[in-house]
Amino acid sequence: MGNASESGIKPHSVRELGVGTLWVIGAPVRRCSARGTLTLQDMESRHERSLASALACGASASLVEEASQAMTARVRPVVALVSDAVYPYFRGGKEFRYHELSSRLGRRADVHIFTMKWWGGPSTHKEGHVTFHAVSRLYPMYAGDRRSFREAIFFALGCLRLLWFRFDALEADQFPNFHILTLRVVAWLKRKPLTVTWHEVWGPDYWRLYLGSRTARIAWFVEWLTMRVPDQLIAASDQTAARLRAILGDRASISVVPNGIDLEGIRNSYPDDARVDIVTIGRFLPHKNVSVLLDSVALLHASGLPVTCRIIGDGPLRAALHAQAERLGIAHAVDFRHDVWEQKEVYALMKAARVAAFPTTREGFGIAVLEAIACGLPVVTTSAPDNLARFLVARSTAGVVCGPAADDIAEALRQLLAQGDGRSSGAPTVQEPWLADHGWDAAADRVADALRL
């Protein structure tokens, strides 16, 4: 459990008990009386029995309560979470997942997030229940429109700093993979289990599309290897868990903890005054296919349906997407929003649309898709094999899963827009019953169980 200086708990003063002396020192207690010994280790494992023993030694009830409170603070578990990117400095699905889960896990454990130095000032700072530690300086995460190998390597080396940090549970994000090998060494040397959250399985075929044949072999080997070194995996969806088991076998230790959303916040939010026909939200990356959505909007305009579209997000393709909208002659009908920081504003802008579109070809889960469904929007997404958000849309009452081509998406949008919008702007959103399984509190409970908190 570590010593007093390592735990950060200051010694209590020595108190006279009448028949003996109880020394409460942080990792404590040396003796209770000549007739018996009581340690805080005993209290950790047998709380009720320890109180009875202390009282039998002659301790007052108030002093036993003080010792009990000191013991409770001492045994609060320490959780180390590792992710190269964190919310709100970087806004993506996995970053938002860590933001929501860490704040809830902080109610039952001391939560520390190890990341790059996204903030100014000291390398360690605390926000609410969570303490952030910078293990490396901030490196660009992307080289062009692809993840940076340089960032992945330097972040992995920085994770060696966890060798000098005491923790009870170690959990890491899947990306950018190399750090998992470092953390395996750290966990082995500190004799602690390593848990990794796996959002999506890329596999050799997608790596070839992403990097080309030669480099793809190395990248797939790294992914294959890093699947195997954790003690357990947490899959972000049933589909990802199935893909992992297909590679690792049925004996692999895999828990499923789907992403959550703020159901109450969505239910009680109201639409923004600036209404549009179509909305989408996400990082401006190639696989998100925002360019295909712009092509679909242009097709609808060409067919005599002058729809408006709001695109919320940012990323490496920002300038290219603006230029595409100008080239297609639809810039006047497209509202790019790169300034949306608060979730309540996201919900308001979503509810101000009639239809949500997510033309992505790869999605490990789809938090934004789930939020759109919870906002009461009919959702269009693609049938691409690696788009696991299609399972959420297929489960909704008003969603459409279509081909990934621009004309397929345009036709799906046309059909949904023709159905009209039956939502009432003056009442809270009525959400589909199955969404109740996707609250963040439930997700945090499942992660806590997996980490044995």
C-alpha cells in the first residue's frame, strides 16, 4: 500500500487511550496496548472488527472514529488513466469518454490522467476530482491527415514516468498503440494489472488503405501485439468485442463498456434559433467523409431542393472543406461552426436541424450519432463495414443506413426531409427507451467493476 510519504498522508498526533497508546501514522499503527496489536492494515481488510478491537483496547468512540476516517482516506484507491489527448483541449469521442468517466470515477477513487502537456503552467494541475500529469511536451498528433509516428513514439517514452508513481489500477486508451508496450513494462515492474480500452479494430485491410502496403505490415503487427499484452481489454461496443475475440480467441479477458451520453442534458435542451435542414458533427478527417456530405448537398441543390447544412467540428481538412463548398457553389447554404465548445450548445445546434448525417466509413462507436438520436433526429449513416455507428442507427426508430456514395446519402436525406419534422420545440425531447442503457453513470459503474474499484 506504500509508506506515509508516498501516500501523501500526514501523521496524526499520538493520543493517550488509558490502557495503551494508538499510533495513527499514515501507514500506521504500531501498538494498541500490551495485550494486543492493531494496525491500519487490519482496519483495511476488516473495518468493523478493527473498530471493535480499538474499543476493547480502551479507545474513546471519538478517537476510533478519527482513526477510521484516516484509514478510509488512506485506502482510497489510486487510478492512473493514460491518454495522449484529453478534453477540452482536444475534442473527440474518446477524449469526451475519458472526461465523463474520470469525473465519475473521481467520486470513488483518486483519479490521475497522464497525457501530453496541453496546458500552460506547471506540469501537474487538478480539475475537480481529477489530477492531470504531463509525461511529455505537446507534439502534433497529425502529420498531414494521418496520425504522427513521432508523437506516438515520444508519448510512449514519456509513459516511463509512471514507474515513479504509485497506483492501484492502470488503464490506458488504445491509441496511439506504442505506449501500451511501455505501460506493459511499467505494470509488470510494479506488479499491477494493465487494462486498455479498445475503441475499434483496424486490421490489415484498413492499415493498407491508411498507410500503404509496406508500412501497413508494421502497423498491423503493432496493433496485433498491443491487443495481446494487456491483462484485460475494455471494448467500446459489442461489435468491437466480437472483432477482438475473433483475433484473440474466446478466452481473452474482454469487458464491454459502451460510450454514454448526457441523457438529461439532451432531454432538457432547446433548439437554437438558427434552423437548418441537415447537421453533422465530428473531426475533419478523411474517414469522416464530410466531403461526401458536401457532394450530397450539391446534388440536392442541383435537383431543385435547396437544403441548408450545418457542419460542426474542426481538423486537418478544414481549409479543403471550405474550398470544396465554394467550388460546388453551396458555400451560402453551409454553416461551418468551428467555435462550439459547450455540450449544451452542441445539443441546441443539433436540435435546430431536421436531419443528422454521418457519412463516415469508420467509427468505433459514434457518440455524436447517439447524441443525435437522443435529440430526436432521424439519422443517416453509411453501411461501410467499419462504421459501427450503423448499429445504433439501425436500432433507432427513424434512422437510415445507406451506401457510402454521395448519391446514396443524398437520396436518404431527401426521403427523410420529405417526411417533415414532428418534434415540438416547446417540450423536452422524448427519448427512445433503449437509450437509458447509455448514460455515463452506468458506463462509469462498469469501468469501476472492470478496474475492481
